Amino acid sequence: MTTFAINHMTVANLSYAELLDLAAALNCAGVEVRNDLPQPLFDGMAPEAAGDLARSKGLRLLAVAEVKRFNDWSDQKADEALALMKIAQAAGAEAVSLIPRNDNLGMGNGERQAALRVALKALLPMLEEHDLIGMVEPLGFEICALRHKAEAVEAIEAIGGRGRFRLVHDTFHHTLAHGGALFPDHTGIVHISGVTDQAVTVGQMTDSHRVLVDRADRLGNIDQLAALAALGWTGPVSFEAFSPRVHASITPSADLSASIAFIRDGLARKAA
């Protein structure tokens, strides 16, 4: 059976403790926390205490996000990555999230692959020292210097990082990048969100369009999850909705429960 998780972005208005309570109530495998929300990471709680609180509720800290523009490597970026890894390690988290630059720079063929390898090669011993996974998330936006999972896998293999780096398969970004190969053996987590707005083209979709998955979804979430499952992938599926409409809901538990039921039913129908 598919196991679910919650990225804190989906319920951005909830405190860390409320996020954990919600995830536990929905029988989720774990949560992903973020350093780009208005409130401090863990609401200012010490990482050790934050990790203990999650585990006391039977939850995994799947990832701490994020190192932004990780493929624009510099001494300052190394310091940022190290600081986040120390927090993640102290909290007992399993991974840190690595987000590529998304500013229409470093886009040249050859240039972007070289920059990616430089960053991954520098990050590898840091991740090993802290016993963490680096979750690499290609973004499907046309201005992103890492749009395609195949390019990420090629670089990971080239620097000997298989197993220490894993992919985030994000159903939104997979669609924006016009699909492509699936890499179940390299995938660490799946991010799901839906787009139901009928007025936007795929090229016009932004994070603000990302809602929970329901029958009006245009991204083919069920098909993507079924395809990954058919290839043997069994990891956690984490809700990551950015829409202010989702954030404003006063019934997040009911909303997520309904989406989970819809997805499970859809996958069951696919498998039948």
C-alpha cells in the first residue's frame, strides 16, 4: 500500500507540532520540514528535541529542506549546506533537499552539466560525514538549470554518488519537463500536487497553481504513481501543495484524507 507523507509547505500555516499531529492522525510515514516558511525551522525548537518529538509520534523526519541553488557552487554555498546538514543530523533526519538554480542562468549545454558535477562532488563527502542523503530535485521550469532527471542521474553516476544522492520525483515538475524516463532505483521520494485550473497551459503553470490531488487533476498523478509502482518503487509519497487556497483551508485533515482516498482508489483501479 502507498505510504504518504506531508511536506510542511502543504500546511504552511500550521506549527511544527501541529504538522506532526496531523501526519500522525493520517497514519503518514513522516514529514518534510522547510527553512523557507515564515516561521523558524522547527518553530525554533532545538533540532534534537524536534526529532525526538517526531519519533515519539511514530514519524520519520524524511528531509530537511533546503539548500537553494545548490548547483551554483561557492564557498558560501558550502557553508549553507554544512549548516543545514548539521541541523538535519542533530534532528535525526534522513536527508537534506537540494534545489537547483531557477534563474535562467548557467543554462548552456555543457555549462550546466559541469556545474552540477562540481556541486555534487563537493557535497558527496559532506553527506557521507553526516550520514545523510542528498535529495536532488529537478525543476521543470524552463528557466531551471536542472530540468531533467536523466541529467541528474548521469551526473550522480559520474561522480560515484549512487545511493548517497537520490532523486525527488515531483509530479508537477515531471509534467512541466514534458515527462521523460523514470528512475525508480535512484528515487528517494515522490512529491505530489495537482493542478485543476483549466485556464493555464502547462508552460504557464506555477507553484501557486499546485493544490491537492483530486479528480480534476491535470498532471496525471495517478498515472505517474502507477508507473513508478509498476517499476518496483515503494517509497513515501509526500504532499507538496503551494497554493494559498490550500494553505487557507480550515479543514486540512479532511482535505488530505479525501486526497489520500482518491489516490488509493485510483491506484487500485489501475492495478485491477
